[in-house]
Amino acid sequence: MELTELLGFAVKNGASDIHVTAGLPPLIRIDGEVRRIKVDVLPDHQVLEMITGIMTDGQRKEFEEHWECDFAFEIPNVARFRVNAFNQGRGPAAAFRVVPTEVLTLEQINAPAIFRDMADKPRGMVLVTGPTGSGKSTTLAAMIDYVNATKQEHILTLEDPIDFVHQSKKCLVNQREVGRHTHSFAAALKSALREDPDIILVGEMRDVETISLALTAAETGHLVFGTLHTSSAAKTIDRIIDVFPADQQDMVRAMLSESLKGCGRPALTQKTWRRTVRSLRDYDWYPGDQKPNP
């Protein structure tokens, strides 16, 4: 079975994730359950060919040197895939997360009006939080799409890898991928402040430098969207503060009190043929005086 055939089969059958692993048949995740496909076991050389065959030269070099690599791959008219290639006990392997080629709107994901309110903020920081697969990327993409369709601004996204591809509508949209267009989130954020953006999307706020630069951008008149792998608004604030050394935490609290405009967590409330179509009515927002309609 060719890789594109396997991925197309998985998407057609409503899979959210596809796993190819040396020494096992392909597996797909549907409605949260991992299921085997009834085909032959994949030998290590075939898995290696599948994985490296869709990589760029730079990605192959990274995979060879570091034994793992994140990148995006697209089958036109089928889907985009967020890929993590890695090595394990039986040999090479890769996990493919399905990312629809269509950017869903706030209406399509049943987002309450507060999402538009957050996207309409002129400046500050808005965070979308939750575990892997909870809908963070889909939510942010819908918010970016709303701004893109309603305002005349410059949107700059910094991602690893790029999930949803946005076409410039009323806005100018520039998308940068870590490892392809920039060396790191921090490096891209430093440059971003000289690139005349109105809105900056930071795909992941992973370290002190990235979080510090994002807070600075929010303080200096930009609207910054970001994500964190936390389970609630309160834990998100604690996570940000705890990343910093003790002697800087009071300063960070003050920065957050001025800059943080919204912090929310999408909740999966329905099963669909793909995990990216979600009801976002159950959403925890900070500040607490703003809540979605029941």
C-alpha cells in the first residue's frame, strides 16, 4: 500500500490520526480508538521509504541527525497532515495528524460570540489552551479567518509546522514555519516586531524567551494569539508565571494583568467524522466575568 493511498483511505473513513510503524500493520485512530488496518506488516525499509519520500532534503538531514522530525505534508483535495517522524525499538515510525485543507469558520465550529469579541481586541494576549487534539489549532484558525475576512490588517503566524493555510482576504497574511522560514519561535518573534504586524499568532509558547517576547509584543500594541498545553485558565496563568525565575515572577504577574485579554479551553462535546469539527459552547474564559451564552 502506497502512503498516499493509506492516508486517503484513513481520511475517507474518518480517522484523526494515522500511525505507520516498522514491524506492524498501519493503524488509524477513529473516535478516539486505535484500530489496525487489515494489510501486511510494514518492514522497516518500507516505512523508511514512506517517511523520507515525503521529506525535503533539510528534513531528511534533520531526521538522520536527530532521529526525529516535525513537518507538514499535504495531499491536494484530501487533507493536510501534521507529521512527527521518529525512531523506536522496531525501527522507523511516523504519526500523521489529519488537518483539513478547509479553514473552518467560527460559525462552523459553533463558537459563541465571545470568540469574535476576543478576535476584535485591538491589542493584548489571547490564549487557547488544552491537551493535544482538543481543538486549539482549529479554534485559532477560525479566529484568524474571522479577522482575515472582516479587517484590513497584517496577520503574521509563527508555527511548527504550519497547520492551516490562510489565503489573504481583506488582510495581508504571512505564515512562517519553524525550521523552514525561521530557526525558532523566539527568533521569529524578535523579527516580528520589525515586520509591521497587527496580529501575531504563536503556535506554541514553549520557553521563557518565547513567552517573554510574546508578552512584550502584546504590551507594545499587538494582538497576540497563542496556545499552551494546560487544562484551565487558572493553570495557564500559573504555568506562565512558573516558567520564569522567582525574581521575575512579580513582573510577569504585572505584565499578565495588563496584557492578558482572554484565556480559554475548547471542550470536545461531540463525535464527528473528523476531530476538527467540534462544539465549542463549553468554553472556560478568563476574565471570568465574560462567559459564552448557554
